[in-house]
Amino acid sequence: MHNIPDFIAIGDITTDAFIRLNEAEVKDCINHNRQELCLSFGDKIPYEFVKILRAVGNSANAAVSATRLGLASSLLGNVGDDQNGKECIESLVKDGVQTQFVKTNAGKTTNYHYVLWYGVERTILIKHEKYDYMLPDIGTPKWVYLSSLGENSLPYHLELGSYLKDHPEIKLAFQPGTYQMNFGTDALVDIYSRTDIFFCNVEESQRILKTEEKDIKKLMSMLHELGPKTVFVTDGIKGAYASDGTDAWFMPVYPQEPFERTGAGDAFASTVTVALALGKTMEEALMWGPINSAAVVQKIGAQEGLLTQEALLAKLKDAPADYKPSKI
């Protein structure tokens, strides 16, 4: 048994198979106010290459990010008793993430996602294995980082909420995934009310709050009402926003053109969390986050581009003069 780490990320692990497409179209779907990836139906679609990335997923990405930035981190997650699971654990160990809380489930397969990559964007085909989620004794880490889990994980969230209530010294960062948003805020009231820092993007905030409100300050205020003490809302290439309930800030993106956008949100959320865990101010944490996001989108996938603290601080030193948060 390892010592209790500073940072425990809780969430599902997956393998991502990146399929680079070169013959597709992106069209506006007017009825649903979104864009859609279009492929010729019933045809043979050529692709450029496939790249397999092990031990990814929101929480796995956060654990790797925390380790590279200087925290002792661990991942609490599940894999199957297959070759993918073995290689996911090996990948985590290689990245310095403690794996004492990764459970190998007999008779189960490890999550495997397909990423359709076209241009700088990606569309991900996901499938979560239905694991028997169980919360081990994680002790009292300084931070718990909670993100994407499967559709059968609601009782697990209730168990975690009770554990966190009994251990008020643990700080909680919450970056909800698809099924956590589907559960609704009432079902996860013990999680929301216990959250110290909360992360989502603009569209996710509207989905969580069941609103069409577009004013980001109002959205952050509504998120605060659910319980989180500090709220971060990202808005893609437009930048990010934060509120501690008293003051609110806007932070521009770090100026760098993307190659592939997977993992930008995870990099931002995990890096801000680590900065705050290291005692940085809100303004400093906001300046750290976009730098790691910009680095991640220079590589394929969510982990290869994650920076060490030394590399991040070097980029911060070279940042333009207007790269700083402003109160709004």
C-alpha cells in the first residue's frame, strides 16, 4: 500500500483509438443548433491512420496532469481482466500515477472508445462497461477529483458523498461527465453541495441547469446555488470564466493554434486544481490552466502534451503582456 497521495482522481479509464479521417464534411444542423460530422452512408470511407492511447478518460488525464505538475497522485478506477486493462495500468505506472485503487474486474472488458478525428475536432464513440463500483478506504487525501463514471454509478456517488461528508478536510473538485449530468442535480445533491471547485463548459452548464440562459455570470451564479464554492466555466477558444461567489474573472486562451483538441478541458480543470492545491491564488491558477490546454492540443490525445511544472512556468514567463485574468 502506497502512502496516501495528495490527489486522488476518481473516474472511468478507457483506451482511445484515434481514427484520422480525411474524407468527411461538417454541416450545420439548424433544427438542433449544432454541427454534425457527415460521412457517406453505406460507403467505404478511407482514413489516414489509427493511434491507440491507453489509460485515458477525464480522471486518468487529471491524475497524469497532477503527477507531471508535481503532486503525488493516484487513480481510483476500474479495468477489465483483459490485455487492454493490463496495458492501461502499465501506462499509468509509466506516468508515475499510483494504481493501488485501480480494480481489475474478472469477466469484464476495459472501456474502449473510438475517436473520429477530422480537422482539429473530434467526435467520440463511447461505451462504458457496467462495473461493480465499490469505494475503498481512500484515507484522507488533500484533494479528490471526481469526473466521468458509468450509467450504473449513482449508488457509488451516494457512497462517495457520504464519505466526503464524514471527511470535511478533503477538498473536492468536480468535473461532471455525461452520465453525471444525466443523473441530475437532485440525485447528486450530496456531491454538488460538497464541491469546492467545479468545472464545466458553457453548453454543459446550460444542460446541468436546464436553462437557455447565455449570460455566463448568471450561469455561474446559478451553479453556485447548487453548492460549489468556486465555479469555472470554459467557452472554447473564447476563453474561460471563474467565480468564487464574490468576484468573477475572465481569462483569455493561451495564444497557440491547435492540432487536435482532445483533452483541452481536462487539462484546464486539472491544472487549475493542482495550482490551487499548491497554494496559488485564483489569478495564478487561471493563468496556469490555459497554458496546459494549449500544450495538450498540440499533440494527439489528452496526455502526451501535458506539461511539467517547469515547462509550464517557462511558457508563462514567455506569455504576452495581455495574457492575464481580468475581473468582470
